[in-house]
Amino acid sequence: GPERIVVIPGDGIGKEVVPAAREVLEAVGPDFEFEEADAGDAVKAETGEALPEETRDLAANADATLFGAAGETAADVIIPLRRAVDSFANVRPVRAYPGTDALQPGTDLVFVRENTEGVYAGHESEIAPGVTTLTRVVTESASEEIARYGFEYAAERGSRVTIAHKANVMRTTDGLFLDTARRVGAEYDVDADEALMDALAMHLVQRPEEYDVVVCPNLAGDVLSDLAAGLVGGLGLLPSANVGDERALFEPVHGTAPDIAGQGVANPSAVMLSAAMLLEYLGYDDAGERVRSAVTATLESGPHTPDLGGDATTSDVTEAVLAKL
Ligand code: NAI
Ligand code: MG
């Protein structure tokens, strides 16, 4: 039967940009069955639950989920949603688009971030008043899974891999991560190098064009991908995917943008690019590429929403993208 896509607009501009992305998905064809579901501040105010059981179950059983953003309840929504789809990889393409004012116009890279362990595994405690500890968890299985995803991704696109780590200091944990990534990389015909994550932060600022696919432990990926986002200026342009073996969750990197919510001027590009990733995840590579090209062409030609210096509305941009499709 048709693939089941769960659509969760959420709060704020999520309600404005997610419907635009759904229109784009409908325009490119595959015979999807869409189900709309609630999550976020508004539904919490009504029901007491930021992520209703029904929404969680829908995402856990869908082929893919497209999520907008949640406000104050973001963490209560996103973390369980990522778990609901069993995602082990957080994939964040960061690209400078012609026609936008990027700080580093040569930027075109993809972070493949381990999404389940490291310092975010949740083992934090206060062992005495004023004394706290954190246990960092790195397993060979999760390291292998993320490395394999990164090398497959690079092999498919003919690009190269950089393995980010800090194994000179965290010898045991990042040592395992690095050794595992090296072993996996040796199975692929893909160029790879290794970078200490602190030095990598500096090189990303100076020469982002030298990087393609960057495979990272959890915390490093969180920080480095936000740093790179700053190089292309504009949260309205950044998509992401949380990928599991059987399902996945796609979301723009941005939040609910309370400063512009309700005005109809949010940039729908990030969520449309997330929709392109959703199409590719489900195997509709041509449709995904058509969406990416239409968004890229619209960014180049305009119309532009105010975040990119224009005065167009969300629906002006959506119409322009639909026309290009
Ligand atoms: P934000 O991403 O909502 O906004 C930061 C700035 O970027 C604002 O000036 C906003 O107008 C602009 N912006 C973001 N997306 C845009 C778009 N598509 N078009 C045009 N301009 C855009 O981040 P902020 O302000 O830190 O958080 C606001 C709320 O969103 C908070 O309640 C936070 O918890 C939530 N949040 C939710 C996330 C999620 O659900 N994944 C992620 C980040 C924040
Ligand atoms: Mg982050």
C-alpha cells in the first residue's frame, strides 16, 4: 500500500511552514497517505501532554514523519519522537545557497552525528553537594552503525569522509569510536581523514569547502553542526533527518520563531529541504532531487522572505517553488 507519512506541524511557524512542505510533497507525486498529528505547547495546554500517546504511536508506526517545531516543550517532544523512530543517525546537510548572504559561500557539507549515546546517554548525577559527574557511553555497535551510515552516504554521493574525534584525550571512549570508524572505513572505496574536533571547529570556520561528510560523536556533532550553520547564515535554510533502520523523522533545524510567528512570513525552505530528505529516505531519489532543485532555484531567483532580505510571504515562496516543480 501507500507509504504512511505522519505530519506534525507543532507550534508557531511550524503551523505555517509544514503545510507548505506538505503541498510540495503532494505535488511531486508518490501516493502517500498523510496523517496529521499534534505535539507541542498548544496541545500540552489543552491536554497536559506535549507529546500525546496517539502522536507518538503514529510516528512509531509511520514510514516517515515530518515535524515542524515545538516551543517551550521542544525537548519533551523531540527526544521521545527521535526514540519513537529508533533513530541512530542525525543527518544535517549545511550548504550555502547562491542568492543568499552566506558568510562562507563555499560551504557544502553534511554532518552525520551519532544520535543515541556519548555524553547525552543520560548518566549524570550529583554525587555530593556541589560535586557532579557524567558518564560518557561509547559502544562499538553504535560507533559501527554511525560510521557505516556515514561511509555509505559518502560512497553513494562520491564524496569523502572526515572522522571527528578527541581520542588523544578521551583515549578509551573516542579511541573505540575512532578505531571502529577506521575499521568500517577500510571496507569502502571512499577517501577518509581524521580530525581532532577542536581543530576541526577552527578549520570549518576558515575552510569549510574542504569538508564533505563529517562523522561525529553525539556532542561534537551537536556543536560543530551549529557552528557550520552559522557559516551559511539562516536557520530558515537548514534541514535535518533523524534516521533509523525502519523509520525516520525529518525536521527543520529551526524552532517556532515566536518573533515572526503568525505573520505568514516564515521561510519554508528548511522544511521543504527536510521533505526532500524524506523523499530520498523512502527511495524517491528523483522526486527528492526535484524538490531540492526547485527550492535552490527559488533561493537563487527569489522571491525571498524577510530573513533573506526580501518582503515575500511564506505563500509567495511556496507558489514559486510549486511553479518550478
Ligand atoms: P528559532 O529557531 O525559533 O528562532 C531563532 C531566530 O531565527 C528568530 O529570529 C527567528 O525569527 C529566526 N528563524 C527561525 N526559523 C526561521 C524561518 N523558517 N524563517 C525565518 N526566520 C526564522 O529559535 P529560538 O528563538 O531559540 O527558539 C524559539 C522557540 O523554539 C523556543 O521555545 C525553543 O524551545 C523552540 N525550539 C524548538 C526546536 C524544535 O522544535 N526542534 C528547535 C529550536 C528551538
Ligand atoms: Mg543542537
